[in-house]
Amino acid sequence: MYDLLIKGGVCYDGTGREGFKADVAIKDGLIAKVGEPDAEAAKVIDAKGLAVAPGFIDTHSHSDLVALVEPDIANKTTQGVTTDVIGQDGMSLAPVLPRYVSTWQKTMAGLEGQYPVEWRWESAAEYMKALDAMDLGPNLAYLAPTGNLRMCVMGLSNRKATPSEVSMMKDLLEKCIEAGAVGLSTGLIYPPSSYMEEDEIAQVTSVLAKYDLPFVIHQRSEADTILESMDEVFRISRKSGCPVHFSHFKVCGKKNAHLFDAVMKKLDEGERDIKLSFDQYPYGAGSTTFSVILPPWAHDGGADQCLLRLADEAERQRMKRDIVNGIPGWDNFIDFAGMENILVTFVKTPKNADLVGKNMIEIGEIRGREPLDAAFDLLLQEDLAVGLVDFYGLEEHVRTIMTHHLQNPCTDGILGAQPHPRVYGTFSRILGHYVRELGLMTLPEAIRKMTSRPASIFHLEGRGVLKEGYVADVTVFDPEKVIDKATYTDPMQFSEGIPFVIVGGTSVVEDSQVLKGKAGKVLRFKK
């Protein structure tokens, strides 16, 4: 007898193949049969009129901390996601040394939010063991983060790594991979990763080449100097031999729209001799920590030093000058987005809750201060635990990037009081708006990009395809009704039209209702 039978649906197996009528039988957490069932099942899901697909894989997620508090991660499962890739942008919860925990918590707060979690681990293996103990909804796959590696080896100072320090970072990366890391991430706009020079990165990423694991990179510039930034990424890959996966690929700033064609051409040229891929969220606005509005030097030495500078009037004036005048090679968010297009998504304390959802101009007006002074005050009062949404791009670019053969979707899901709608709506938005309403790509191709493609990039063996013997991560949705409901003004809304989601043979969404309990697991790369 099967444990579960999904009966009467149209299967899209994740390979890009056209849909076909078949039942899907599940037993002991695996897909036992795709076709006519040869036995009865303890439970049957009537999928008549519905699409049956492999579970979606979110290749850029910030569920590192929330998974320890709200492990069902319902904002993901309700849009069909069965696996989250965490450890993004060179920042995660491990590895970490006890002496850096306090300042690192402040540094990460703008990406991960504030949750009452006691950090009781140091190594990546210990952190993953803590995740193992949780009643996870989706699976989690961990990327080793460059910021953590560098911090553990040489602290938070802005200086060049010595050969012995590079060697220690490589050894630490090996230990993370031994623990199960599926790649290495970096965010070259976030310290201390931003302090890494090209050759240092190439040496560290040479470890990845041995295992064909991806270097997942928020590149040094997505704005004015994006072409030069891409050249750096390609040089790193050619020196080290590692595959490259660009995080949330885009061109920031409408003033940089003239660079778009050259950017896409450079991407295609890079593919000639580099194993390339990238992910993208389907919106013309981004989201990150509000502290990115500060010049890079303001972060030297870590979060505590940054807060001291924000409390110093002379340092504030220097920050203002650099924001107004710019610094070569720095992605100046205020310059490419504009203060009117940068909104606060969450804060740490109630005293500034009235600023959530307001842009920088409005924040200045509410507080009776110049916008930059009001922004500095906010960061100081909130210990940097502030998030933002920035409206930076053009819809036509979003569509062109989405249909590129190297693309797969992601949420870049940063939680908060008023998060970016991508946190709740990315995958259903693609299926409902871009596939059904706009016909931008076929349904089989969209599903392939959400399933087998990311599974291949991150070596998630036995996942991403509806195939006998594969893990039973399955999403069942209505192609005629699936849609995102999350908006910028009301983002915390679950998607519609995805009535059943199964992780490892266990239902996490049933009749559109979220089920709590153990389903997902930590997925580990096996050397």
C-alpha cells in the first residue's frame, strides 16, 4: 500500500517536458510510481484539474535565523517552495566565534531580522545540527559564507589577508563542505566580504572547483560599474576553476538602463568558458539592510564601530559628503534609487515603528530632520536592525532576464514588519502573472527553472524531477488560479491556487492550509 496517491492531475516532471496525465504514488518519503497505480493508498489527493510538479527550490533565501523560531516557514511553502538555500550574501549564523556573536548579530539584523535565539554553536556542523532539531517545513541547504570565514580567521578589520590567513580560510571552507555546505556565498557590498580582494577570493574559491560547487555571488557592483564587476567575477572563476552563480541578477538604477544590453552580452560571452547560472526575483525593486546607504568605510571594524561613527557628528558629515559626491566603485543606493524610492521595511523597537513603510524623504519630514540625519538617527537608535525596499529597475529588464536560459527564480526573502512582497509571492507571481497572464514563457519551462535546474546547480541529488526513486517533494497547483497576493503596501499575504505541498512525503500545505510538524530536513552535500 502506498502512503499517498496524487490522483488525476497533469504532471509536469520538471525537465521541461509537456504536461502528461498520470498519478503520483508516494511511499516512505519517495516517489514510488508515476503512472497508473498498482496498489491502493492510505490517503488520496484528488488533483483533477490541477498541475502536479516537483517542489520549487528557492536558491536565495534568508531563512537562516527564522528557521530556529518559525520552522514551518509558511511564507515559502504556501508558494510551493519545498527547499530553501540559506547562507546568502556572505553572511550566516555559522561558523562564528563567541567573541564576535554580539556584533555579528547586529550586522545580520538588517537581513535576518531580530528573533530571540541563543546562539549555541560555533561551527557550520553545529549550526546545521541545531536546524536538524527543528520541525522544518521546507528543506534547508546551507552555503558557507565568506564573511563568516574571514571573520573567524582575521576579525572584522579592513586589510589584506596574508597567505597563511588565506590558507586558514580555505581549510575552514573545507570543514563547511565536510559538514554539508552546497557552495560558498559572498556579498561584495557587505563587510567583511567587501574587504576581500580578487586574488584572495580566487584562492579561497579554488576549494569549490574540486567539488564542482558554485560560488554564489552578490557582485561588487550592480549599478554604475556593473560591467567591471562582472569582469572581476569572471576572472575569479577563470583563476579558481569554480562555477559561478550570480545572486539576484539585475542592473540597478534607471540611469544605468543604457548598460543593460552590454550586461546581457557580457553574460553570454562569459558562458563560453565558465560554468554560469544566476537567480532573479520577479520585481523591479530590491530589499536589503538599510545600512547599505552608508559609505563602505563606515562599516570598518564591524557593527559596533559603525554605531560609534553614527554617534559622531564629524563622521556623519563625512558620510554625507561621500553619499552626495560618491565613491568610485561603490554602489550608492541613494544615487541609483533616490531617497523617494527607498522605504523602511522593519525596525527593532516600537519607538520607530511609525517609520515602517515610509521613504527617506517622509522619514525626514516626520522627524523634522534632514533626510540623511533622520536616516542616521534611525540606524543608531535601532542598532542597525532596519530593513529597506528600493525601487531601482525597469519591468522590461525584469522580463528579459527572466526568460534567459541561465535564469532560475528566487525570493531573496528578507522578513520584517513590512517586507518585500517577494517574500510571500515570487513563485506564484511567475506562474500566475508572467506565465498565465503574459505568456512570457511556457508552463513546462517555468517549472523546469523552479525545479530541476536549481537542483542541478546546487547538487541536490534526487530532487527537482517527478521520477520514481526521487524524494517526494511535490507541489500541486491550479494553473488557472495560482497568483500572488502580496503587495508593497500589504506584503504579508499568502499566495492562492496552491492547495497541496508535500515535503519528503509529508504534507505541509493541505487544502490551502498550513500544517505544522516535521517534514523538511537539512540537505547536505556529500563529498
